[in-house]
Amino acid sequence: MTAPLQTPVSDLGGRRALLLALAALICTFMLPAAGVVLAVLGFVVAFRDVRALSRDRRPVGAAVAALVVSAVVFMFGGLLMATQLFFSTEINAYVECGKGAGTITAEHDCMNELKTSVARKLGVAWPADLPFPS
């Protein structure tokens, strides 16, 4: 049996960590929980790459960029997950209302219901001149 092919960290130069961080960024917009997991993985790999590269006296630019991107993605993904959890009942009610909406007017009514339920949960009235994100 042969050993698996392994490339030393110093030869990759932090590109693996940067790739994980960018994958986390892309994934966060579709599945925030998966993006957060990838961001943590990217952060760990980037931290290990920074240490290994600095020990070998090699450039650490890509690994440091991966650290920064992973940290930003982790915070953004965590904020998205917290928002989804906070408004989960309102979002579920909107989805159920949208399933039964067969006309544009019914969809508009579902959006108005979502707007009022979000405003009620926040305790602040939604400004009339500010469009509701849809």
C-alpha cells in the first residue's frame, strides 16, 4: 500500500485556505449554516498555514487574506443565521401564505402580512417611504 500524495503547506502558500474562505463566502449566500462551517474550517486551515509559512520564512499573504475573509464570512453568516432564527415564524407564515396565493394581489397581501408581522416583532412601525426587501 502506498502513502497518499501530500503537498507540503509551504508549497501551497495559503491557496488552500483562501479557496476554502472563498467557498465559504459563496456558500453563505445560499446556505448560511454551511457557509459558517466552511468559514471555521477555512479559518483553522489559514491559521495553520500562516504558522507553517512564517516558520519556513515564506510569504503569508494568501493565508492572511484567507484569515480575514473567513472571519468576515463567519460574522456575516452568523448574522444571517441569527436573523433567520429570529424571524423564523414570520418567514414560515409568509411561505405558507405564498403557497396558497394564486394571484398577484394575493402575493401582495402576503407581503403586507409579512411586513406587519416583522414590524410587530421589532416593535417599530415600518416607514412608509422605505421599500420592504423582497
